[in-house]
Amino acid sequence: AAFGLPCQCLDAAFLDLPAPHMALPNVLPLLKPNGVVCNFSPCIEQVGRACDFMRANDFVEIRTFEVLQRPYSNRYVKFDSLDAQPETR
């Protein structure tokens, strides 16, 4: 079996690789029936190749989501009282 693991031992696999479609043939025999694959891909071409492989290998409920980065700002705010203006650093 792939990666030295017994076949059908994984409930889910998470892939964060530059070429996930190349790893999927090794992951497929490790998944239990109804196992789940979560794939993080930086470009749509990689998404397409991974989806093509999954469709060709009878995966169901193949869904793609775009995850956008949202910046956050951390700052220190101190209130001396409820009526005071905040002191920031």
C-alpha cells in the first residue's frame, strides 16, 4: 500500500501540495469507502487536474471553494472608564 499504510485505513486525506493530482493515485487506495479528500490548490489548473482525476475514479460530491485571505490588525486598546477615549499602542 502507499506510504507504508494498509489499504482503506483513512477516513479523510488533506492535501496541500503543488501537484495534488499526482498524489491522488497514492491516496485513493488508502481511503475507506465514502472517504473524504480535502485539497488545497493555489491555482485553478491544479484544481481542474485534481477534479478530473476524482471524476475518472468515481468520486462523488466534488466541490470547489475559493478561500480568500482577509488581513486582520491586532492592537492594544485600554479604557480607563466607560466614558473615556481609548489609549492605543
